[in-house]
Amino acid sequence: MKRTFALLSVLVTAAMLLAACGTPTATQAPAPTAAGAEPTAAPAAFECTDAIGCVDVAPGDPIHLAWALTVSGPTASLGEDSRGAIEIAIDDHGAKVLGHPVELTGEDTLCSAEGGQAAGTKLAADPTIIAIVGTNCSSEARAAMPLISQAGMVMMSPSNTNPDLTNPAHPDHWPGYFRTAHNDIFQGAVAAEFAHDVLGLTTAATIHDGSPYAESLQQVFADNFTQLGGTITAQEAVNVGDTDMTGVLTSIAAGSPQILYFPIFEPEGGFIADQAKNTPGLEDTILMGADGLLADTFPENAGQAAVGMYLSGPYVAGTKYELFLDKWTAKFGGVPPSGFHAMAYDATNMFFQAIEAVAVVDADGTVHIGRQALRDYLYSLKDFPGLTGNLACDANGDCATGEALGVFKLRQEEVDGNWPPPVYWTRSGGLAGE
């Protein structure tokens, strides 16, 4: 009995000594220490100090990207073109970021202000979204971006080209907006230079459809054409949804322009091209559109009126781009339906780089992404090796240099369904021929 009591006393005393020395329990594992060193304290829990908040992604949860693109109606080729490129970029990144799967969702923006506002409302209400690739049309961005910006998100467009969107003095400029698409300050100058210096034309007329994209681009063209010594004979407008363009075309014909520049979308662009050929005084006028018509559906819809027509728009070449096209064919079949896929691919990869650069990752895999930190990183991003060249974002969100532009000439082959057309002229390379 005495032996049992003595043994029990020893065990109790030993337990008390171990507890006094801080022996870890099952719920509090010790940090590894060197021999004779004091145990280190557990790392402090993450505290978000970002000016506009953080996105917290729990272990196993996805990194959520979204798109805001026009994927239905007559402009669907623009959105399908961008969405396909986003998916290829995700594939190329192994469908993971920082060990988390990538989730991709999206909203149809319909290439309208109303569609942009509806999409912006839905996207801004989802706090799990980290970044958005979009929009396709500048009118969509004008309506969506106030909502997206106020939610602290970033959006990068592959095809918005309206200068106002990155003009800090304009009310359509919002923090968190970026684009890999060229600014129409570049495209309008390229189109005017081609018309005046390459084709040797001295008179031109323009048509826009009232959208921010078209109205701005035709004005940039007109200003540059005039500065080069040309004369603008008319600047007219049609409405989205118009089908009868004869009144506007008859008015333009009175000025006998040598070229008619109409940077608008389908289906209005097709109606203008077709009806211009049957308008007295415009039978021999050269027709020129822009990137809004650089889609595989346009020459088929416009028919014979498209043959010989010029389009200004994005032009990308090189080995990396050829590999991208191979991936497109393997994944979707055929070729991209429009001209902005490379810009969407670059935008997605720029987001991946920015997220990986600013994220704080806990030991358990939880990811914390500061929203202002993400914006700041993108605003300062330089020398990004994209499909469209080395990109550098300025303080207003313009990331493209304007070098990835060319002029295309549509042939009978494109009307018969052979897409895309070969480039006809670039600033750096000159005429490529028929």
C-alpha cells in the first residue's frame, strides 16, 4: 500500500513539472526549435490593411475570375473570340493559381450600355471575384465600370478602344480599369495614314452609330486625315438597329468622297457596305471599316460589297502567336472568329502574374489578395511578354503600345468563308500585297 501511494505521488509530481514547463497539448503543437532555444511564437493571423479590402480564398477554394463579354446577338463573335482565349490562358497556367483551382464565370454584355450595366451589377455583387476580363464594346465599359470600380475590382478589356476610358480628365475613366486593346488614338491615326499616304486619297467621309467607340474613332480618323492635308466632306451618323442607310449615303454622295470610313458593328456595317454600292455617286468610293467589323461573319453577311473593302484592326504575328492558334484549333476547331483573342490571352496572364505577386499565402494554403495592391501592381507592370508584344501599363490603364495594328483587305476568299484575311499593310512592314 505504501509502495502504491509513493508511485502515485511520483507520477503526479512529474505531471505537474511537465505542465509547468509548457509541454504542448494535442491542440497546440510546438514550433520546431534548435537545441536549447526557446520555442518560437505562432505566426500572427493575417490582418488586411489594404485600402479597399482583401479577397480571402480558403484552402481548396477557387481563385475566381470572371468575364464580361458580348456572347449573343450579331456581335457574339467578339465575345466568343475573347472567351476562348481566356480559357486557353487558364489551360496554359495549369488551371491553378497558387495551388488553387481557377473558377471562370461570366456575364453577357450584349454590346450595349444596358447589357454592360446589368452585367456590372451582377459581377460587382460577388465579393469572391478577383478580376474581370472585359468588356468587348466601349459602351458596355462606360456603364459597367462605375459599379466594378466601386466594388474594388479590376477589369481589363481586350477590345475597348475608346480614348475616354483611359483619359483621367473624362468622367468615363474609373480606377481599376485596364486594357490590352489599343487606344483608338492609335487606330484612327493608322487608318488615316493608310488612306492618305498609302492610297493617296485626299477626300473622305465618315459614319458612326452613336456608340462611344464609333463616334470617337471616326473623329480621330477625321482629325488625323485633316492634319495630313486631306479634306473631310461629311461626318454622318446612323442609329443602332437601322437597316435603311440610303438617306445618309445619299447625303454623303453629294460631297464625292474618295473613301468612306465607318468604324461600326454588325449588322449596320453590312447594310452600309451593301447599300453604298448602289448609291449614285458612291459606286467607286473606297469602303473602309475598323475592328468592330473584323469578324468572320461580316464578309459573309455583307456579300460581294465586302470584296475590296479595307478594315483597320489588331494584327499579331510571331512564333508564340502561331502556337496559340494551334491550341485554339485543338480546343475549339477552326480559327478565332474575331481579332482580339491575343489581347484577351494577354489580359488573363497579366492577372495571373499580378495575383501571384501580391498575394499573401498562409501556411494552410489560405490566400489573401489585397484589391488596391492588385491595382497598384498592374498600374506599375512593365515589360510583360505578351502575344501582342511587350506590354507596359501606364497610370491610366493603357497597357498596349499601338504597334499591334494593321490594315486588312477583304477578298472573294473571305466572302466565301475563308477567315482570317491576310494583313495588307502595317506601319512597320509596309504593303504586304494582295
